[in-house]
Amino acid sequence: MSGGGGSGPGGGTGPGPGGPTVTYTDLFNEALDDLSTTLKTITGLPVAIDPRQITTSCVFIDAPTFDAWNYNIVRLDFPVKIIGSGPGNLDALRDIFRIMALLLAKNVAVKSGSPVIVSIGGAEYPAYDLLISMQAQTA
């Protein structure tokens, strides 16, 4: 994947400091939008990029780490949570496994994964922390 174009469901626009809408078209924001769109398309789940949007049965994309090769090429590693619907039983685990297998089958660069528990509104839900790698670049 590379920074693609325009704003997507990942939130490529937002309020600016004084209130007007700002469109984010830099390689970092476009990479975030591209990943958000890809994950929503593959999983069919809502994708949250703001912690205030986290719900059960969703994908949450956290802030990435990155390595810059030069001014216009970066490799980003996004922490991504696949959050199940609960409770933390075998059915929930198998559903999360199914989602992770879909990502791998579509060549999403999942580097690693580990099981975690996510607390939402005082309830605990099964989840997996994934590390997804991608490259972004400008033209």
C-alpha cells in the first residue's frame, strides 16, 4: 500500500485549529486512510482511528512508528486491534482468527499478533494486537 489519494472513511479531514475543515493529504495521513479503507473492506467491521470511537466488534488503528528512507518514502508499523464481540470464549476467538486469516489472505502485511483483553464501558472483550507494516510515499 502507498499513500493514495483523498480523504476516506479513516478521517482524512478534520477541524482545524480555528474551526474550519482541514484536508490531510500528506503521506502519513493518506497511509492511515488507505489502511483504514483496506481493513474496512476486508473485515466488514467498523474501523476506529480515534479511541473515542472504539466499540465491540471493530478494528482500531493506533498511531504508527515509522522509519524514513528519505523525504518522500517511509515504512510505517501500525498497531491494530481486532476487537471481538465477547464474551471471551472459543466462539469469539475463532471469529477473531477468521478475521486475521482474511487479512493474511489479502496480503495485508501483518508482522505479528498477540491476544489481549480490551475494556469498553467496564466490560472486558477479547482482542488481538496486530502489527501491520506498510510503505507510504509521495509522487
